[in-house]
Amino acid sequence: MSEIKHKGLVVPWVAIWSSEIPDPSDHPLALDHKTNTLRYLDERPLDRDNMGTLWNRAGLARGVGEPVFGEVHSYRQRACMTVPRCQVCGHRMERITFLLTHSKEHVESNVFTTGTPPTCESCKDVAIKQCPHLRNNTDRLYWVVPTDVRIWGYWGDVALGDSQWNRHQLVSVVDPRRHQLLAKQLVVGIQEYVETPVG
């Protein structure tokens, strides 16, 4: 992956660019009331993952327009979690590692979950220097090396029908609401890990 800078800052590979943000009117959605399943009216094979979850569409034009720091590209975020890839440089990782502030993670049945993509050791310092959230929370920042990472669920919007939504929902893979979900981020569960304070 080639590094892209904007106004002197490294733009994380996972960040979405203004040219990639979809216009919802170009991708109409409908909730099928018979099956209670959300779908695009012009659904394409790549709109769903291998578990049948519908994903938010995003363009593929990295480096075009303005970067939207703090917002992730749904497909690149998913690639970071599953391949895995570093969220900063985009390179494949042989060993998955995370920079996490545990206070923001969801905990259920001794498993903590996160939608924060992994960060490789080479990019750790860049991430801390450039990301305001990490930089302002170094006292709660941990370098986490998991030995057991599994797909836990998704973060996104749940359709209720009649253009009504429950926005910003955390939905597990076994949650029946998954069929009404427009997924925006993949969430993994981490149970076994070694952590080291960064601050």
C-alpha cells in the first residue's frame, strides 16, 4: 500500500475519503416485511458477507477528495479485521495487535469486543501521535496481543420500518436484529490476550 499524506499527516488506510462516502439516495434500501430482512433494491452479490449480513456501500477511491479522519471505510475496516491488515499502513499482519483503551470496549461473558482495527508495531507511534483519542488517553492505552480473536458481530444501523432506524447499534452474530442491520463495522471478540500499558 502506498502511504498518502494530507496536510502533513499520514492518512490511515482505513479512513474514508469524501469521494467514497455513498449518497443514500443512490442506494435505496427496503425492509421486506415478510422476512423482516433489510435489502438494497438493486442488491449486488458483494453487498452481503458470508453470514448474509448487509453492508453499507462505499466507493473505492482512496486518495481522492478530502480524508475524513475519524470515520472508517466499511470494506477496508472489514479487511483489517479479517485478513488482518494494519489500519494505518494497510499491510498484512502476521501477528494481530491492537492499540486499545479498554474503557470504551464492550464486555460480555468475559470477552471484550472492539470495532477498532488492528495496528502493526511499525505504525504504533504514528497512530498515537496523530490520533487525538489515543494521544489524549495514553494513561488508559494498552498494547494488546490476542491469542484468540473471533468475529463477534457488527456495529451499524437497525431498520425498524417506515424510514425509522435505531442508529449506532452493536449487534452480535446471533442477534435476530442482524437481518435488519446495515453493517458499517465488523466487531471482533477477544478473550485470550497479553496486554501492556503504553502510557
